[in-house]
Amino acid sequence: MNINMLKKYAAPGDFILLGGNGPLQRLVQYGQKILTSDNKPSLWSHVLLVYDSRLFVESTIKLYSIWRIDNGVQFSRYNDYAHVKRAVLVKPSLSILDRRVITQTAIRLESEGIPYPIVGLFSSLFVYYVLGRLGKKQNHINKHGLYCSAFIQDCYKPVGIDFTKEFGTYNTAPEHLWQWAINRGIERRTL
């Protein structure tokens, strides 16, 4: 990811879609293939919310050692993601007030200690592949945590933005955010 370009163009409330090549990232990308227009795996496996000129807010699990695991909504530095090869900055047209509401919602979720639910990923796959085919788009298994894209949806909801009216907040995938940006002609910059 080009950090200098990020600093030049990013504003609080924008978000960044990331695509990785590790086994977990590939699983997340493959799990979203039912959501893509060509039924191929999604390019995206993670999403970050721009907080300011040096920090993101995200929902993730970071394994530092066997004794230190950070789980849930947390702050990360831009440089923590400098090694990422596939990244796109999404810049919705938002007012200053909307941007403030989005970032304040992120801070609230971080202070509440909202966890990243591993089970939430698998329950969303269940929604996409099983319930979705039955015409049911809601899954209430995961109500106590937010994975990355569900976290972004929760932050944007107070300003009236719903990335997918088809699926509930807890089942919002990175691919939903990407399709939302494409379908509305939202500015996107490759980093």
C-alpha cells in the first residue's frame, strides 16, 4: 500500500478494501464468490476505516504472541499495512458532520470492546450459501461482535448508508462495500 498516496487522499470516514494472499484471506475471498457479479472469489478480504492522517480503526484479531492477542475493534497505524499489495481507498461523498459521526461511532465501538467474532464469518457463509438461496437474508447467530465489514456498516448506519439492503449488518461482506462503491460511482483510488 502506498502510504504517501494514502496520506494525500484519505479523509476520516473513508474506508480501504484490502486483498491478501494468505490462507485465511483466500478463504474469506472465496466465501464471497456468491456475491460477485462473475461468481469468482472476491478480491477483498479485509476493510479498514480511516480515522485520521496516521490511524485506522478496524475490527480484527492480532496475534502478537501466545500471551497477547488483541481481539475486536482497535486502532492500527498506517504503516502496519504498508506491506499489503492490493488496496483500494473508497472515498464516499460525505459531509464533515457525517465523517465526524462515522468516526465517533468507531470510537464508541472500540471503547465498548466489541469483539471480532470468528464464528461470525462462518455464520455469514451460512447466510450467503444456504439462507440466501431460500430467500432469507438475515442471520441472528452473531449478535455479540462485528467482523471488519460489519464494523464499517455499523459505523455508516447512523448517517443513513446501508451497503446492502439485502443482508443484515452482521452479514455485510467486503464485497458488499465494493459493489456499493461501484454501483454508485463512488471515487476509488488504488493505493
